[in-house]
Amino acid sequence: MQLSIRQAVPQDVDLVADILREAARWLEDGGIAMWRDDELLSSQIADDVHSGLFFLAECNGEPAGTIRFELEDKLFWPDIRQDDSAFIHRLAVRRLFSGGDVSSALLLWAIAHTHALGRRYLCLDCEASRPRLRAIYERLGLDSTTTGRWDHTSSQDMSTT
């Protein structure tokens, strides 16, 4: 399997929205409500795609997953130094590509991209009630903070890794 990650372009708005909606439906079928339906409309995510915040993972050229990567997030992380951190949200993988490889690749890309930008921390939120997702984060070296938020690296400076 050849996996690549690229920045989503304006023509990818519907594709990103489709991946997010598919993941949301799967989670809802399992009793987990992650996002409201109106949050996943193409019109609602278009600005973020146009601003270059979404990235796509492709397996052998087929869209497999997406992630939103940003360098500032004062809404969810007002207490974190913005100039030293990057933030990810909306990690989603199509069911056809489930199993951890795509989500791990997106997270490893985000860690490497954060490091390449000279930022020390990669921050994300994770529900404590999602042990499988937490296990992926832990396997990749992400640490849980006391607030239930996760970062790379709460105990280790990325500049030394």
C-alpha cells in the first residue's frame, strides 16, 4: 500500500466533508456522537479547506482519511502558548481503510510537520471513553495531560527527538 499525505485544495471540499460524514456515521452507529451534522456540511468546512487547514491521506491514489492541522487554536486551547504549538482536529478515516495505518500515518505526519515548523507541542483532544483511539495516540508517543487533552510532547521536548 502506497500512502501519501497532501494538503487539501478547494476542489476537495466535498471529499473532505464526505470522509468526515462517513466517520461520523460510523461513530454514531457505535453510540458515539462526535460532530453535529451541520458541522460537516461542505459549506461549513469550505473556509478551512480554502485556508489550507485540511490535509488528505491517500492510499494508492484513493482518498482514505483527513485531518485538520492548525498553528493557532485559542478557542479550544486558550491556555497553551500558540507560538510553540500546533493543533489537530477532525482526524477521520474511511471505513474501507480502517485498521490504524491511515490514522497513524496522519498523526505521524502531524508530529513531523509540527517539528519541521519548529514547534514543540502538538495538541489534540480525545474523549477518555475512547480506549482504542487513546491506544493509538499512546503508541505514537502522545501523552495525556491532566485536562484529558493530549499533546506531543508533554514530557519531552520535540526539538530533541
